[in-house]
Amino acid sequence: MSRALLIIDVQNEYFTGALQITHPAGHFERILKVMDAAVGRIPTVVIQHHSESENLPIFRKGTREWELHPEVAARPCDLRIEKSLPGSFTGTPLEEWLRARGIDTVTIAGYMTHMCCDTTARQAVHRGFKSEFLSDATGTLPLSNAGGQVTAEELQRSILAAQAQLLSEVLPSDRWLERL
């Protein structure tokens, strides 16, 4: 197995902006821990989202909220890519980069569990990659919209359960670290 760690959208928007991540506790510290452990062992790809819509007030390129969290920005990575849709493969060089290095497995960490992490894992599987989904190094927030209302805990649990059904191997970061 040849794997790469994907750090998805760990940007200030989720800490000081409109979309503050609330669950699970300790998500950010575990993201940094897996990033640090990956250095010199497996490639790390840092992915950054930007909005192309003038009407959407989040992830506006060039703003403080769009920037990577300083702790993530300061850590080494092998590739940094930008995306404008939830899936990290859409319109980016990610697939080509992974294949050129013989990588067959992606490890998913970052934000938001129910949106960009979930979409990226599904895209990876559709492209023939295996997916490892870090249950405690991904994070989400409560939602209330026209589709309904759900707590962050309920949303995290439901996405992890869906991922574990035929898509990803869902595991906590400490168990993943043991594999390195």
C-alpha cells in the first residue's frame, strides 16, 4: 500500500469565520499530529478551497478567512492545490499527481466531514483509490437549513457510518498513526 495524506481545507474560515467547526473535540490538534507524523514517511497534500461566486461571502480568495490556518501553512507539504468545488479531484492536478507517484490509498483529514471530506473520499473511490477516513481528524458543525436541522455530533456520526459502508475505512487517528 502506498498512501498520501490529504489535508482538506484547514482554513481560517473554520476558526474565525462564518463556519466554525465544533465537533469532534480536539480535531485540529489531531490534524496537526497526523501532518507531523507524515513528514518523511508519506506525501502530504494540502488542499485549499476558494469560492468563485461573488454572492457567497465565504472562502473569498485573498481574505484572511480564505488563508490556511497558520499552523498548517507553516508545516511542510509535498503538494498544495486549490479547488473551487467540494471534491478535491475536480479541476485539480490531484489524481495525476497521485498516480505519477504510484499512490493507491488516500487518507482524509480536514474539514468539513460532511462536505469536502466526504466528497473527496467518494471521488477517490470512484477513481480506483482506497480511502482511509480519519474519524477524529475531520470535523463538522451543526446545520439548519431547508433540508432540516442536525447537530454536529449527529452529522459527524452519520457521515462516518455512510463512509464505512463500502467506501472508506473509517478509523481514529491514533490507529492510523500506528500503521506508519
